[in-house]
Amino acid sequence: MDNPEYHIPVMLEACISGLAIDPNGIYVDLTFGGGGHSRAILSKLKEGHLYAFDQDPDAARNVPENEHFTFIMANFRDVKRYLKIYGVSKVDGILADLGISSHQIDTAARGFSTRFEGKLDMRMSQSGEHTAASVLNTYSEEELHKVFGIYGEVKNAKTLAKAVVSSRTGAPFDSISDFKKLLDKYAPKGKYAKYAAQVFQALRIEVNQEMAALEEMLEQSIDLLRTGGRLVIMSYHSLEDRMVKNMIAKGKLYGELEKDFYGNPLRPLEPVSRKAITADPKEVEINKRARSARLRIAQKN
């Protein structure tokens, strides 16, 4: 079932173009969501096959009936393991849209947005160990400081962490409204919305272990791509984009680019576009989420 209201894909044409689809090739959509990217890929396949991943049970409702399509309800950090089950060791293209879906944001019960009242959940998979509430109620002040500072780039992260620990001793955090009362006291004047968004982003990343999952996925993607295969990744905040950029530029997430005896760079991926691709003003006007999107495309050497 096609469900455009579930999630509007950002830079759809650029993503599909970046994959340089072979009608008979094997492709992976690591973030199925509402299925917009998957349907666009399927429309270009003849004898090829598409494997799509999503850990959110809600996404499974959008799965199309197509003999060239296989849906795998799992975290993309396990992409190699699950593809091996289907006898797949090499693929022609991998796509990942790292943004949270509109559906997840707009579903109050999921606890992703400050716009709604609900439980402090934020799990993309309902089987996840931690919720936003458990992070706020059990993490140490030092751990919370790191979460807010690194994942949310919150300027008063240390002060907020101390306030969370102090506040929860009287009454543990449970609902979004509970936490918003605290945020209201520490947000810079006139900048509450941006401040709350940064804090909620930090919690969401921690709850879902997003950076660790991205790291594992990127490393596996290099092994999975056949020579000439394309990696197409769209990120929405600097931490993700930096990780993707490093992997493309150096073939690894940390350290310097390795070179051979003659000084030639040793890297498994070649950037297709020198800079990250951004959405044009018309798309941003229609879909505000596109404003922060950064699309990077690389080809396997």
C-alpha cells in the first residue's frame, strides 16, 4: 500500500539517480519507512531485486506486493547477517535516509516530538532496551552531560544534566510534559523550540544507539558493494554527515587516509559528488525536513 502521508522522501530523484540503477541488479534500502524510495527503485528493476530494512513495526504496513522485493524487519546494523540468510554477499547499490520519519514524529504515543503529549519513549524498535524516560531517570550526571553535549550540541549540557539528576529524585520523568517543564527553565530566552529539539534529538540518538548503528552499517556496506556499486546516504545532522564523509574520503571512520608505497591513496570508495548535495529552495518550502538534509554519493573502487 502506497502511503505518502507516512513520510515524504527528501531529494527522491537525486537519491535514485545516485544509485545509477541496473535493472537486473541487487539493491538495498536500509531505511524503508513509508516505502517512497523503495517504490522508486522497484519501478526501475526488471530482473533485479530489492531488499529493504526497517526496525519499526509500523513501517511493515507499507510493504508493497512485488516479486522483486523482500522486506526485512531489522536494524540496518545487521545488514550483512540478514542478507547472508538470503544468499546475498554482494550488491549493486545501498541507500539510507537517516532521518526520522514524519509518521514517527507525528505519532504522539512514540514520544519523539515536543509538539504532543505522551510517554518519553523514542524507541524506533519497540523491543529496544532503553526509552527516553529510562535514560533520563537512570543515567549518571556525567553520562547525561555527554549525551546532551555530543548528540545534541546543547551549550548548557552540563547544567541541564545536573538539573535532570536533581529533579528526578523527587519524581522520575515519565511524560513529555514532565520533561518540558524542566527544559523551559534552562532554554535560552526566545529559543525554546530549537533548544528542545536539540535535547530531544540527543535523547533519540542515545535511545536508539544511532551513531553505533551507523558506524557498523557503513563498515559493512563497503564489504557488501561490488566494484562499481553505489553508496547513497542522506544525513540530517553534523555528527552523521561527518561519519559518512570520513568513510567516503578515507575508507574508515577515524584516523588518516592510508597510502601505498608510491603515495597513492588507498580507499575503497570514490566520491561521485565532491560536496554534499542539498535540497533546492522549492523542495524545502514544501518539505521543511529537507532544509538540513545532506546527500553524499560514492562508488566502490
